Amino acid sequence: MATDEVPAIDDQLPDVTPEEATEPPQDPGAVHADAPGYEQPVVDVEALRRLLDGTYGEVRDLVRRNLVEQRQILLDADEMPRAQFRERVLEVVLDMAATGQTGMGFPEAHGGGGDIGASVAAFETLAFGDLSVLTKVGVQFGLFGGAILQLGTQHHHDAYLADLVSGRLLGSFAMTEFGHGSNVQAIGTTATYDAEAGEFVIHTPDDASRKDYIGNAAAHAELAVVFAQLEVAGEAHGVHAFVVRLRRDGEVVDGVRIEDCGPKMGLNGVDNGHIWFDHVRVPRTALLNQFAEVTPEGRYLSPIENPNKRFFTMLGTLVQGRVCVGGAGINAAKVALTIAVHYATRRRQFEASSDQHEELLLDYGMHQRRLLPLLAHTYALHFAQDVVAADLHDVFSGTTADEQARRLLESRAAGTKAIGTWHATRTIQECREACGGAGYISENRFAALKADTDVFTTFEGDNHVLLQLVAKGLLTDYSSDFSDLDQFGMVRFVAGVAVETVVEKTAVHKLFQSIRDLLPGGDQWDQEAGLLDPNYQLAMLRFREEHRLAGVARRLKRGIDDGMNPGVVFSRVQDHVIATARAHVDRLVHEAFVSRTAALPDGDLKVALNLLCDLHALSVIEADRGWFMEHGRLSSPRSKAISREINDLCRKLRPLAVDLVDAFGVPREVLRAEDLLGWEG
């Protein structure tokens, strides 16, 4: 086909009467919440919590206990001056390091636990508490420590890991610059090799090249992993990482200038700073040389010849940060939902019936609509995060050595982080509103949750940039050139292959037929098909993803064929690129949920999770119903049937809501909100 569209099947459907359009028929396979035959499942909260905690239940419980012991930090955040609170946060971080929870991903030989999956589980669970503590842990052990571990070699591991794992050595991660943001490949800081002295000279050539928003820099870091443009014998070799001293005995060293970023929207227990370097000299061994080496006489050596591939391979080793931030965002959403759902089962408002008693908030259909789809999305993202964390563990522990698996991990981590952190922002805001004025009081945690998580959407990469990475992988099919391509290279790559190959691979026409094959009514699918069939739900999400992917490929090729500059072509289709990536992640998230529920034995727990799974899928379809209708996959009556089914699912989940949030395992002591929730912390 020459167009971006496939035939709309609504043209093949029989006419729908006004009565049918107003009252769409019910799914014949469903028993609705108000029907006599419906049996309400009973949730075993402890069993569900063990399911959610997964392999690392003991790790998560260790973190929970530590959070309870350190719960005073939540009050300190409200009451202490900024400088004092920073020291308090550092104290808590060091106390937690002493329990072993922050070092689980480091080699046992250097005082760690040797388990990357455990380190992700610990970090995610830490998000139930104060998020300045979480962020400082992320900077020290995830970014600084992770860079030493993944980019350094044995020399660096022996020199630094034991001290940084214990907290005796504090560091920072100096990548971001004022003038370049997410475009790390274009940073301006330089590292010039002086062969005569056997040293690198680290320099900030202009103000646009200052290191910006660097955690731990303003007060505590002694060292920094600094990313800079390497120059050897007059030849540029791209971005590399160096260990550079910032302080000695608490004092900033000569040649380094640090300024405090000052008060922030949130996370004021983290000491972010700006850093400038004025011809600071570091030894040759300061280069983290996992992927490149400079010999004493000044020869540059690397096992990866292509500089683009070398750069993206280096960044790919730091993917754990994205995995952890995504999981932290999802867990912060759990805190908000736990508070809002409990409040909604305690607070009454207005009489909804003739008995003159005010109704509980969660008994209102609109309140269910506000909170329960978000609860379903949170469960879906939890299971999707489990997949990413398991993939990370397998790739970095050596269980999986396949290069394709590494590329898929990078893409999936980017997409889950983007969708997970956007979900956190949306969920926390909705939960705050759902608690009315009570949600505006600091002790009820929403003020800190909103302020401290807002930056998660730009931590570890702006979410839109991360979704471009996801789309790049889809468009190039994670080819051998995947890690070599910037966005313009990706445009040229797609334009250089037969777009028909991409379209055939996506097989939207086959998906169109597969959707119809799933439905018992054939051409009558609009009136008879089951909405709660997971195969139907996944087929709809897969159709949207692959139709969008084929459309982006055609648009890119058309622009190049018309002689347009690749940058202009990309800019013009960027909205389609982002939409394609989001559709892809939506499908992966729902697949993870379906897979987890399908593996459960029959019983009430499976029934409850299937209700959540259905609610997640139908809510995603409903939110984009305009697209599905435009592309002939949803008629007006069926669209209305979906909304009706969502309302019914909400009614079914209403009696389970408290148990479903309690299964998250957020300790009551760290929820605070004693007056709001009617218990003592």
C-alpha cells in the first residue's frame, strides 16, 4: 500500500441502531459486579505481598526494617534547615550502608553482596521512605560506584570499591553540562593527555561546559567520575570517564570550583552543585579504561574501533541507573495510592441514598474511576519492572551474554523508566487531589512525594529522549548498527532499507485478521466479542504499536526520498516516533501483567489480579480510543462498551482495594498521615 493506512473494518460492519449505540451489549462471558452470580474473591494480603516481593523478599524486608528505624528522617525533612538536613541525610545513608543494603550489587571481594538483582530490589523499596535518602544512595552507590565498577578495571576496583561501598569514600557522577543536557556526546569538558608528564589535564573551556546539578558535589564528594572529551596527541577520541579529586580533608582542591545549586523544588537533602575545572591534572591511571587505554607514551588503544559504538557501549553499561529510577517512581506511586485508598475508605461525604448516611468516598463511582485504574497501572508496571530487573541481572551477571539481549535491555529499561516515572507524577497528583485539603498537609506526605519525584522524569535522561531510544531500536530491529546510530543516522538507516520489509515485519494486515479471528462473531465482532479476553487485549495493543511503527518508517523514507535533510525529517515525525515508543512500552507492560497472572494457580488471588489486568488493558485502550476509532478498530458502540466494562471492573475491585494496596508492603510507620488515616505511626 502507498498510504499509511490499512482498511478500516467499520466499513464492513452492519448498521448499528441508535438503541444499540446507546446501550452496547454486554460481554456474554462476563459476570458483572451487580449480577446475582458474581462471587467476590478474597485476597490473602500476605500471599500477594510475597508474590510482589518476588525472589528478594528478605532484601525488601531488610530495607523496610531500616526505613522504620530511620522514620524520624521524614519529620526532619519538614523541620530542619537545608544545611542541617543534608548532614542528617548523609548520616542515614551511612547507617544504611552499614547494614549492607546499599552494597548488594558490588562484588563480594570488595565488601558487596554480588547480586545485582538484590541491589535493584533494595533501591526500589527504599523509595517508600524519604527520597533525599534514596537519591543520595543512588548517586553514591549507583552512579559513582556503578561507573567505577562498570567503566573501570581491576586497578580502580581495588583502589576505590571497598571504601565507597562502606561509605568511607564519597563521590559524585559528573556527566551533565549546562550547555548540552541529554546530548552527552557533545559535552565540552576536555581531557588532554600530556605524554611528558604522564597526566591528563581536565578543563572546563567555557561556562556552557560546567558540570551541572551534580549530586553530592556541593558538600560531601571527595572524588568525581568526570566525563570529558579525550584528546591524545592532537587527535579527538570522544567522551571518556576519569576519576578526579574534588576535595581533600573536606576542602575543595586547587583548580576545582564548586558552587551550590541552592534550594530546589524538592530533594533538598541532596547537595547538588555546579563544577568547573581549571587545568586540573590527574594521573594516567585516572582514565576508567574498560573500553579504552592510553599508553604512557601517548598511544590510544581500544577494542572498539567505531567511536560511536564505543560511546554507546560505554553508556549502555550504566543502564542500571535507569532501571532503578523507574522502579523508585513506581514504588513512590504505591505510597500515594496506599494513603489515598485508605483515606477513601474512611472519609465520608454527601448522602447518596435515602438512609441519610454519608457515603464513603470510595463507594462513589467517580472516586473509583480516579484511583482504581491507577492502581491497576501500578500493578502492571510493577510486573514490567520485574522483567527489566531480571534482564539486568542476567546481562550483567553474565547469565546472558547475547549482544541482542543487551540491546533489548537498554531499550526496555529506557521505556519502562519513562512510563513509570510519568505514571508516578500523574498518580501522586491524582491521589493528592483525592484526599482534598488533607492531602495538602505536609505530614500526609504528598507535599514531599510531589516535590521529590518530579525530577524523576528527567533523572537518567529526559523521558522523551529515552522514548526516542526505544523507537530507534524498533526501527532498526536492534541491528548490529543499533548502538552506532544517532537520531540522524537512524533516519538514514531506515530510509536505506526497504520500508516494505519493516511493514511486512510488523504485519499489521495479519494483526487485523488476528483480532477478528479472536472474536466469535466474525464481522459481528463489534457487538459480540469478549472484551476480557487477554488475547484480544494484546492484539489491540500490538496492532496499535505495529501500525504506528510502519507509519513512522514510511514517513522517514518519504522525507529522505523527497530530498529533505535527515534532521528536518526527524523533527517533523518526532511526535509519531514518541507515540510509537509509548505504544510499544504499553504492550510490553501489559504482556508482563498477563504473563504473571497466567502463571498463577487458580484461586482468589488469580481472580483478583485478572480483574486488575483487565482494568489496566481496557483503561489503556479507552485512553486512546480516538486512535482506535480513527483506524477502524473500535466503533462507537464498542467504545461505550469498554467504558461500561471499566466501571464494572471498578465496582468489583472496590471491596478489594485496601487489601491490594496493603500488599505493597509500605510500612505504616513511614506513611505518617496518622490523623488522615486514623492510626498511629
